Amino acid sequence: MRYIFMVLFLFVPLFATDVDVYDNGNELIIQTTAIKISIAKNPWHLRVMNSGGAVLASEGEVRKGGSLPEPPDTPLGYYTDEHTFGPLVYRVRRDKRIKALGTKINKGEAFHAKDVLDWKKIDNGVEINCSTTEVDDPSIVTMQVTVNFSADNIFLLKATLSNTKQVWNFSETFNSSEDEHYFGLGEHFNAANSKGYVRGMQPEYAPGSKSEHSKTHLLVPFYISNKGYGVFAPIRRRGYFDMGASFADLARFTFDTNTLEFYFIVNEDPKKTMTSYMEMVGMPPLYPKWVFAPHQWRNVHNHADEVYDDMEKMRGYDIPGSVIWIDNPWQTEYNDFKFNEEQFPKIQNLIKDMRGKGYRVALWSSEFLNSEATEFGEAMANGYLLNMDKNHTPFVMPWANGWGAPVNFVNPEARKWWQKKIDSCMAMGVSGWKLDYGEIEDGITSSSIGVRFYNGTKKMVDVGEYRMNYHRTFNEMLQKYDGDGFLICRTGAFGDQVNAPCIWPGDLDNDFSFNGKGVVGGLPAGIAGGISTSMSGFPYYGPDIGGFRKGTPTKNSLIRWAQFGAFSPVMQLGGGGNHLPWDFKQFDRETLEIYKKYARLHMDLFPYLYTYAKIASEKGLPIMRPMFLEYPNDVEACKARFQYLFGENFLVAPIYQDNTQREVYLPQGVWVDYWTGKKYNGPAKIEVHAPLDTLPLFVKDGSLIPMADPTIDTLTTATDPNIVTWEQKRDHLVVRAFPQQNSQFTLYDGTVLRSSMQDKSSISFQAQSSESRRYTWLVRMTQKNAIQQIESNTAVLPEYTDKESFEKATHGWFMDEDMLKVKVAPVKGNSSVRVVFK
């Protein structure tokens, strides 16, 4: 188990670093081998440069106001506030501040750093004392700024005041050029690129939105700029990031705190910046293999017979999958963790039968205990619920399924009590949990409404801490069962990815609508949410295929959602209404065949997907990647919307409107249409025609794509002899090759795939593994007659002219229309194939 809730507050230098500090009279220079910080002394002005001298960030000038779109496009708490931009600005409650400091305070409520008074060198940095615009006499108030390096390319800037009484807000502002773009800052449904938006760091009341509530499910005060740096503010208070919304040329972040602190990470490679951030907050776990096979669920299971029916239909139609969720409701009372026997009369038999068919079982849960629940009195008496006062009066509030009080997961005893209930299900064979809600930090316009946690803190003091403990409660139970389980959660906060790295975006619309006033959004919102979530440290994302709101989706909507779901880390089919493509009263046979095609593709890509899941667990890099992450110097890649990279090799451009075409931006390099083999030279914008059964999908030329045996039904175990499991076929690796010069791909298990070309006279493929493996290489060829012979480990392979004979053979080659298929007999260690041309 890996829990690091306090790491952010105990962060120490990664290693001793040489920091040079010198004063030339007009400016203070702080320098390492990677960063140069210049601070003008009179007046204060900070600039950050890289080792080459290029300015990465410089503090913006003092300005007030700005122009913002109306709520809900701008968070209400930010829209109604007064804003002052500038260098290290703090705001005070003026009347109370005067009482604290005397009448010498200058007019106004917002003040900022003014002049450097003195400084001294400290270990790995510098401590600076400066005056502020609040008072003319620095003996009354000064600002202390500490710059401390934790690595050559990372420093922590911390600003506070000699008197913090009635200081309630602190901010920093950087200049923002027209071509600067920002990624991260949590889950957002309008755009993955935050340029031009305000991002709140807490859920809040949002009039004009679909639910009168801001959809800030994921709270992450971290962003990466395409200018070669990242910023992380480890603050759990109400805050906002205004990334060029008020003023196009200014980016500002502000928090309700009297001490501002943020890490500044410098690296030309945004992937290394991402890894540096993830090393601070903790790497996500690598979930079991079966999590990455398709999932299925219904909004309501009226009876266990429906579970059996879905199992039989999916296996009967050869639809692969490893997980079935039993969603809400399934209990006798909400969150009593007891199966309703009228719905599930023989639950232990059902779970056994699901396991036998190769399905793991996941259940829905939330943090609420309804006031009429049998255990409510016990929970109230023991202080297990969030309360309003010292008498432990429960904080009862309305939620989707009645009136209830959230469990006080900050209380260790409440967690233990809840875990006993969780364990009663996991002992029966339950392997996963879909955890709904978790936004209890919300308040009316984000202010405290008196809710008390176990440790005495009130609402909005530690934003995100509650949801982290909520998820931690369940994650600890997964560890009890050897980590052979998973959580998929609606909410999260920075640091929570060690507990709950998989996010589903909640209840999106079942259509093609964009996020906006009165609209949560459908497929476009799901795509934007997935990319922004992935760039915020949560690498596993699984949207409801077909959305949730508005009930049953149309055929076109379900299919386009399925295509996106197939290239999401977690592919899960379900939502409001009927989402069953095998229900021919609702959908036609074509719907089933297209869904099956993409469920199979998702399963086939398991070795590729799991490789990037392992990378995510080790380096913190996302699986769904904005174009910017691989092409940071390409401004058009930064601006590209509703398309993304899946790992490094796939470019995915879902059809996000109800039509059959869209524009796709291809960055530098040669890109191959996965379906047709047609090649395109980038950078270029192309118009793509995509019939209903086609997802616009491109592969970087030179890629080697590892794939699973195409007959596998499940990635977990099964007792039914008709079910083909991963373990039965793990020795067979299919490699889809797009050869171009020299290429290499290293799988999660250390297997290395290579390809090379020799003056167009031959193509060579090699595989090296510590396990005994048989390989099938797939290469698109335009001319069969161009092949002279094919060798494997110097032996000439036989050619087959009919597919049936080839399928039965242990080795050989066959031209299946324009696809060359080469089989190699099982071998441990090195396996090679050489295609020789005439």
C-alpha cells in the first residue's frame, strides 16, 4: 500500500543542489544549472529563465477587473469577487486589518510586493525580506519570500507576511503570451486546454448549470505550460486559476490563504515535468490486468436474471469482457452493504457463476447513510457522521436517494466501522467498487456552512481531504485482498491518485451536446474530461458509453461513444436507460456488430494498453495524452480539440458530432490510417470521412503494436471450459507492424520488439522475451508478388494460399488480402522474422 497524504507538506529536497545567489545592485540572481531566477529589487519583479536564458515566466503588471463570461462558464465565487492581478498580491479585510495594524494602512484591500529590503542565503535557496504597498513603514508589515530548490530544476516559492491577521487571499500572476497554453488543473468538460478559462479548485453553487452545481469533480492545482515549465500549488483551500480569462495576457492563481506557496518545475520535455509532479504527490497503482478488459452494467438490475441474461448474451455474441457492475440500487437500505434478496435471491451463487464465466463483480456505493436507516442511530451516537456542532448533530442533507448524512471518513473509527461493512461483500467475491459522490466540501458559494469533521476542522478548510479519506477507506480493503481489485470514482484531489487513480466523469448527457449553460455535455464533454483528467495525475478514465442523462441514447450516439470508449483506459458500457446493443427491441444488428468490433479491439490492445498503464504507475505519465505532451513546440497541436494520443503510437480523433466527418490535425511525422493503410505527412490538417462503423484512427509510422490473441474472452480466470482466458493464450503475441527504418517497443513484461529495413531489400522483425512465446506478425503489403521468401531464425517459412490451412499451422505465412500474416513457432529468448523482397 502507498499512502502519502502528508507528503506535500513534508516535501524535502530530493538531493543537495548547488544554488548560486548574487546581488548586482539592481537585481537579485538565484541560479542553478537548470534555472535562473531574476528578481528586480526596486520595485520587486520576478522572472524565471531556463539554463539557456529564455524567459519562461515573468510576473504580470498590476491590473484590476477584467472581462469574464457569466456563470456557469465562470465559477460564481470568482465571478462575483474583486480581482487584482500583479506580483504576489494579497487581500485583506480592511476594517479588521486596520484594527490589527493601526491607521497607517494605505487605502484599498489588495496589496502586493514592493521593494527588496534585504536577503540572506539559506540551504538550497534564499530568504528575501521586502516591503509591500500596504504600508509605507516596513516596520509595520513586510513580506517574506523564500525560494528553496529541491532539485536543479525545481524550486518552491513561499510568500507570507510578518503580520497575517485578516489576510484572507494570496495570489500570483504571470504574463501569458498568445501562443502559451495550459494543461492539467483537474477534470473539465469544456476543454482540455485551459487557456482562456477560469478553473475552480472546489465544487460550488453554480446557477445556470444543469444541476445548479459546478462539475468540479477533480481538484488538482497543477498545470503544465507549453513554454517549458509547470506550476503546482500544494494548497487545500478555496482557489481559482484564471488562465487568460480576465485578461488574455495574464495568468493568475489565487487561494484563500495567508501564505502562498507553489512549486515551479522547469523542463523542456513536459513528460519529465509530469513525472516530477507525480513524484511529489505519489504514483498511481498498477491495477490488475482484468480491469483493462471491457466492463458492462445496467442502471438498475431488477433481478439477478438480468445479470445472467447479459452474461449469456455477451458470451454468446463473442463480446469480450471481464467485469460486470451491479449499480444502485442493490441493497436492502442504502449503504447497509446487504444484498436485497428480492433482487438477488441467491447472491453467492450469482457471484460464483459470474466468476465461472470470467467476470469480476463490482458494486456501487456512496458516502451517505440515510436518516431512516437502521444503523443511523448507532452511527450518530459514535460520531461516525459529519456533524454541525459539538453535540454531534448530524449534517443531514438531500441527495439523489433521500435525506442522509455523509460518513465522517476523517474519523479513523468511522473508517474501520465502514470497512467491516465493505469486507462483508468482498469476502463473498466482490472485486471492485464504483464510488459515487464525494463533493461534500461544497457550500453555498463555496463558504463554510458549519460542517465539522472528526478533527474539528470546518468545511472548505481542507478541500479534497474528505474525498481522499473516503476513497482510502475502500482502497485499504482492496489491499487486504492482495490488491486484486479496483475503484472507479467520480471525485478526486491531488494526492488521491494513490487511492483512486480511475475516474469516471459522472452523469454526462447521452448525446453529442457541448458543455455550456444549462448543459453538462455529451460525447464532446467526455473527450475533454478524459484528456484533462489524464493530465492531472489520474491515468485511468472510463466514461459511460452512451452517457447517462436523458436515458437511452440513439444508435449513432451509442456507437460513437463506444468508439471513444474503446480508446479510453477503461472501457465501460452502461448508463441511464437502455444501453444494451444486443437488445434488438431497442437497437439493430449493426449496432451490436459495431460495438463488438470495438470491444474486441480494446481487448486485443491489452498488451499495448497495459504497457502504458505500467508506465503510468512508474512515471506518472497518462495513457490518454493531449497532442501537446508529445509535441510541445507545435502550437497547432496545443490547440487541437477532441483528439488525443493513446500512448505514443495512436492518434485518436473520435467523431464527436452526429455526422460522418471531421477535421484532424496530424503533427510532424508520417501517420498511417489504421484501417486503410493510407499515409499522411504531417504537420497537416486533413478532412476525414468516417462512416458509422469507423473511428478516425492513425498510427505513427514505424510503430510496433503488441496485441493479444484475438480469441480471448476474459483477462481473469474462468471455470467454464468454453471461456478462453488470458492465461491460456498469454504465450501468443500478435504484433501489428508499421515498419519504417528502425523501431522498438518494450512491453510491460520486458519483452522487446524490434523492426528494421535494409535498403528496401528486406524487413526484419525481432522479439526477445524471457518466456516461451509464439508470435504472429501483421504487416500491410500492397504487392504480394514482391515477396521472395520469408525466414524465421534463418529457416524458410512455408507459404499458405488458403486461410484455413494457415490458421491450423504452427508456422508459415499467408497473404490475407493486403495483410501479410507471419506465424512463428514457440521459442524462448530470441525470435526473428525476415521478409526478403525480389
